[in-house]
Amino acid sequence: MSSKKNQQIVFLLVCFHILIIASSNYLVQFPLTILGFKSTWGALTFPFIFLATDLTVRLFGAKLGRRIIFNAMLPALLVSYFITVGFRNGNWLGYNSLFSFDLFVARIAIASFSAYVVGQILDILIFNKLRQHQQWWHAPLASGIIGNLMDTVTFFTIAFYKTSDVYLSENLVEIAAVDYLFKIIINALFFLPLYKVILDSFLKRLHRRIS
């Protein structure tokens, strides 16, 4: 693959990662209750990053996957902070809010940044080890389970451990556990089949070009 094509892929995937992080940081402000369990809408969007990373590693290799993370992580930190400080319960607080330091918000931004880096690097490491396995679903399933676990633990520990927010303090373990459970269910029911469809489509197009 040409260097120019590589740069285009990296740019598009970095933008996609930042978009998902921004969306998730906004949607995490909205509670979601399913079957009596508490979570947030952000749990439904963030797994898209794992899908994109797994496909990148499978098709282009772990080196490109790591490059995308390193290019996205600083913009992701800034986006996480400005989204979190600028919006409260989905309401825009005005431009002045962007220039005021808030420790609670800073913890969430740093947590989002740390969880993204830890979860994605671990996802790449595990996926790359298992991608040659005979069964196509072993690598994305295993990397999703472990990567999402570390992502969830890292985020909720840094952001909300001993927080002054009474609701989060009282429900932290439940919210984190349900958040992780939702991610795993979504990954197994929706992202695994989607991964297979996109992978097969790409490989067929590649085969036609070679033929």
C-alpha cells in the first residue's frame, strides 16, 4: 500500500475515533435504564472504536493500529475535556465554561483519555496475537471482552472513585458493571456480525482487484 494511501487511512480512522469519543463523552451524560439496571447512552456508542481498531489490525496490521491511537489520543483528551466542561446534562453552558477549570470535569477527561489508550493498546495486542486463529470470531471477541473490561475499569476508577457526586458514588459499581455488560452484549450481537460482513466485503474487493 502506498504511503499516501496509508496517510489517508490513518487520517480517516483518527477522525472516526475522535468522533466516537466526542459522541460517547456527550451521551454519557444521559442515563439509560434497561431491565432496571442503570447505565448511560455512551455505552452504546464507544464499542464502535473497538470494531474500527480490530478491522484495522486485521486488514493493515498492528503497526497502523498503534499509529492511529497515538495520533488520536491528544485530540481525544482535548475533545473529552471540552465536551464534558461545555455540556451539562446535554445543555450547552456557553463559551465561558470552556475557560474555567473544573476538577470533576478534568478527572472525567483524563479518565476518558487513559481508558482509550489502555483499552485500545490492549485490544490491539490481544487481537494481533489471535487474528491467525482458525475461527475468525476468536480474535475480535477476546480482544473486545478484555479491552472493554480494562477500558471500563480504568475510566470509572479515575473519573468517579470517591467522587463528590452522590449518585455516582452510591451507584458506581452497578453503573460500571452494567456499562461493561452492555458493551459485551452489543459487541457479541451486533459488532461481531458487522465485523464479519465488512471483512468479507473488503477481502472480496481485494480479491477482484488482484484477479
